[in-house]
Amino acid sequence: MQGFAWLLFVLFAADLAALYMAIRREWFAPGQSAAAGVLLAIILMFLISLAQGNSIIQAVVVGVLVGGMFGGAILAIAWYFHSNELRALYSGGDMQVEEDPNETYADEE
């Protein structure tokens, strides 16, 4: 991997990390974060492919497929954990069962 492609790859990794954090921490509206993050991942993967000397057509295919798949995977993971956090928040927390001190069990009698 050449120098400029390496820099673009670092930016690609930073984009994926920022996408994950933006969805999980609700830094912006989730739909806008998702669209911007995945689109930037596609563009960066397209530029990485061009920087490695690939043709325009191959760079477009690589950008859309690889960038879109990585962006979509990160988005799905972040959205899954974010949804679980919201579900736990609205259901009252960790769903721990409290024991009734007045209740007796058959083996205690």
C-alpha cells in the first residue's frame, strides 16, 4: 500500500469509528449519521482503490461494495447496541427480579 492510500485507509478507519460512536452516543440524528458515515466510507474506499492504481470502474465497484459493506456492518452493529440500550432504558433498567421477603418456599418449612 502506497503512502497516500495508507493515509486514506487511516481516514476510512476513523470514519468507521466515528460512525459507530455517533450512532451509539446520538451525537447527531441517527439517520443523518448513518447516511453521512456510509457515504463517506464508500467515497474513501473509492479513493483508496484509485490511489493503488486501479481503473475508475474497478474503484467504483470496490468503493460501493467494500465501503458500503463495511459501513453497513458498522451501522448494523451500532444500531443493534443502541436499540438494546433504549429498550433497557424504557423497560426500567437491568430487569432484575426482586425477592419478596414475606414469601416462603416449600423447602424452608
